[in-house]
Amino acid sequence: MSKEIPVLDYGLLTSNPAKFVQDLKQAASEWGFFFLKNHNIPQSEVDKNFALAEKFFHGPNPGDEFKINKDNVGYSGRWQEGYGMDDHISYNFSGRYRMPMTLPPILAADYDRIQEFKKSVWELALELMRGFAIALNLEPDHFAKWHDFNKDPGMNLRFMYYPENHKPEEGQTRIREHSDFGTITVLFQKDVGGLEVLSPSGTWVTAPVIPGAPLINIGDFLQIWSAGELKSTVHRLTFKNGSAERYSMPCFVGANVSTLYRGLL
Ligand SMILES: O=C(O)CCC(=O)C(=O)O
Ligand SMILES: [Fe+2]
């Protein structure tokens, strides 16, 4: 079993699909986490998002009207999560439909581009779901067919900012230990790492930042849906692992909001 988070080559999907599916299954059943290189999401778009996030989080507080709403869209300030102990700021671009004029002005101009970006991540996640289905001897669309981007996608693209904080108090974290609840998460990291992942042997392993390779993990629902074959793994960011300013961009991909999960199991 690998001591490090596996790095998968998406290029194998065309050159050697059987090997890709095998790697995918091994990574997801041992670690529940893997890096993916040679995917088709343009790095230039990822860079634009991080540049925008930097402008946004360093800009003025967007104000109450842009605070996170019942549709899980909007801004959350410091210490609003993790029972008041998590030190991060975020902006959630959930779902598919939203009028640009309701976005904070700094983000509004990029609305269409961000929706396109979400769609490209969504499509990548669907290809991975097909790989998982094949790996588990299910029909290829077994998971993917419940994820229709044109309906009511269970998607949240999140800009995250961890401010520099050299004096955290006892018990404070950047993001506390948790697993993600959906199907698949695709995490883009900028330049500063620090994410810790619980390894198969039960030790915390710090994920590197691999330029051009997002970190992908299985969510709770895919773990349940695969009868535990694919693992939803606990992860966290503590201050022990660094206090420098950090940007990340997780994209949480989940089944359509209208899906009655109970019927799928
Ligand atoms: O910022 C990160 O690297 C991880 C964020 C995360 O795990 C989450 O938002 O669920
Ligand atoms: Fe997470």
C-alpha cells in the first residue's frame, strides 16, 4: 500500500482505460484521495479563479446582503464554521442558476466564466464516476446518471481563504477534521499546502501541492452508495502545519438536489 497519496494519470483513460480504472479503484478503496494529472481543465482558468479570489478576499467586506443564503450561495466570514473554531473565509458558488447582479461586484463580471469552469469540473467528476462504476462491475452510468448539470446539480464551487494567523488560540483550526458529504470533491490548491489526510495506516499525512494536479476525494455518499468499497476519508488543516495565507478551491460534486437518495441504495 502506498505511503503517499497516489497520483493518477488521466491520460491513461484513453491510452489504457483498464489500467486507469484499476488505479482509480485502488486509490479510492485504500486512500479515498488521489491527485489527478493530465486532466483537461485549463490551468489558465484555475489561475484566473485564484487571482479573482485574491482580489475578492483582500477587498472590502462584501456586506450582509451577500452573506451565505438558504441556497448555500454567498459569503461566510471568519470563525463562522467549525463551531466558531475554524479560521477561514469562503464564498460559495452553489448550483447552476443565479443572476449575476446579485453577486458582489468584484465577482459579478466573472459569473459566466465561473459557470463554465464549474461545468468543466462537473464533467471531469462524471468521467471519474463512470470509472468507479466500471471498477465495481456496474453499468458505466450507475452513479453519473443522477448528476445532471442542466437540472439542479448538487454542486458547490467554493473559494476559500485562510488568513495568515500566527497566534491561534487553543483548539482553533483552519478547518477541523471532517469528511465531505457528497459524491466527489475536486480540490484545487494554489501554492500553500497544509491539508492533512488520514492515511490507510491511521497516521496524518500532509498532502503536497502538485502544480496542475487537483486533489480528488470520495464523499460520504459515494462511500455509502458503493457499500463502503470507495472510502470517504477524514481530512483537516491545523495551524501546526503552517499559518501562512492560503487559498484553495474545492468543488463539491453531488447528485441532483431533487434526487431521493434512499431510492438509490
Ligand atoms: O482548503 C482545503 O484544502 C480543504 C477544504 C476542505 O476540506 C473542505 O472545504 O471540505
Ligand atoms: Fe473537505
